[in-house]
Amino acid sequence: MATETPKKMEWLVVIPDFPGAQAKRLEVRPQHFAGLGPAKESGLFQMGGAVLNDVPTSDDPSTFSFAGSTIVIQASSREEIKEVLRKDVYTSSGVWDVENAQMWPLLCAFRNQK
């Protein structure tokens, strides 16, 4: 009997930072951004960005109070998402707490373009 391949759909993912990860986040941020290219171009990542504890008072990232990150990703399962997240420099350098990431299947009702 053939098994059905799980359907890929969008997921809303919120990944918390480990406490005290601010300096490491800023240090590896350029590598993180460089590594996003293929996932963005392939459509794996639909959108993403930092989650902050407070509204920034300047445009200088070193002054931001980072809480973690959010991503909208195309995937079939939570395990598939964790596999993708584990490959990111934010995980390997100790910024993201992937085991405590929250993930929900997302049915987007609308999407505005900037």
C-alpha cells in the first residue's frame, strides 16, 4: 500500500533566543542573513524577522532587545521545520532555542506587498 506524502503548507514559527544570546546574535547576524538566500529564493521561507521585547528607540541593531525570530515556512511537519532550523548559524552558535520553538500550520487569509 502506498503511503501518502504529507502536504506542504505554510507554518508560522516563533523561535525564542536563549537567554544572554544578544552578543552572539549580533556577531553571527551577517552569516545568518547570507545563509537565508537559497531558502528565500526557493520559496521555503515566505517571510521572517526578529521578535523584539520592546519597540526600538534607534535603527542600531545593537540597541534592540531581541526575544527571538519568526518565520513563515513551507513544510510538511514540525520535524521538517526543526531540521531546517538546526542548519542555521543561529542554532549552531547558540542563539536560537529550537527545542522550544512554537509552530502552527498557517492558513493565510491575506498578504499585503510592501
